[in-house]
Amino acid sequence: MKQSIDLKLEHFSDKYMDVLNTFVLSKDQIQFTALPTNFIEVTEGQHRIVILRDKEPVGFFLLNSTDRVKDYSNNPKAMLLTSLSINQKEQGNGYAKKAMLLVSKFVRDEFPNCNEVVLAVNHKNTAAQQLYLKTGFRDTGKRKMGPIGEQWIMNSDLED
């Protein structure tokens, strides 16, 4: 019998830095995202979120409430999700899917003024597109050029 995954999302804390510094991604993945070490320092409106399995970091992403959101949504209550990564040695365990299923509740609880999460996914990153579609995000039909090509803009409405 397979045990359920005890996964939770938590705001970044320095106590996680040593593990986050060990994260590795494949060359194929690094073209589409960023490692947590790229976000040792953040600006106001950037929120580092750690994906924990039994209190151990297995993944990371950034929630943005900066002006950058306006490039993806005209909703003033939207947040932009970027830089989702699961440490390479932890991949294949369903952590990304479980984490994205937790995002809506986490954002509603932690950022009550937010009613939409928006993200951009590269048109070549079909694995990420499928992940987001399976976890409640929808393709808005909007497209944006990114550093390595066209990006699909996807969103999830948080209204109950």
C-alpha cells in the first residue's frame, strides 16, 4: 500500500537554506526555471515558498506581487508564480503535482487579497504545461515572448 505524501508549502526561512543550496536540475530543466540559489535575496513583493516533505525541502517557487504581474494579468489582485523547481533527486514522486494542488488554498490563506494566480510556461515545456492543466490552471490563450521563445499564460482563479 502506497503511503500518502505529507507535503506542505511554507514561507522561506533561513533554516532551509543549506538544503536549498544543494538543489540540482538537469540541463533540460534549467532552461525553463531557476534554482532557489538565484533567490538568496528578493525584493519587496517577492515571496519565496518552500515545498516541504516531512519538514525537508524538496521544491521551491516564487510568488510575485510586484509590478511584473501586470505583464501577465490585468487583475490588480493577481499574483505571479515563477521558478517552480523540484530538486532533481526528488523528482518522480508527485511532489510538483501535490504542491500545485496546494497553491490555491495556500495563497487564499496567506494572501487573502489575492484572487488569481497566473504563470507563464514555455511552449516547449510540455511536461510543465500538463502539470499545470492537471492541477487546475487553464490556458488563457494569451502568449508572451520569453527569453527562449513563446510562453503560454495560464491562470487559476481563487474565487470559491
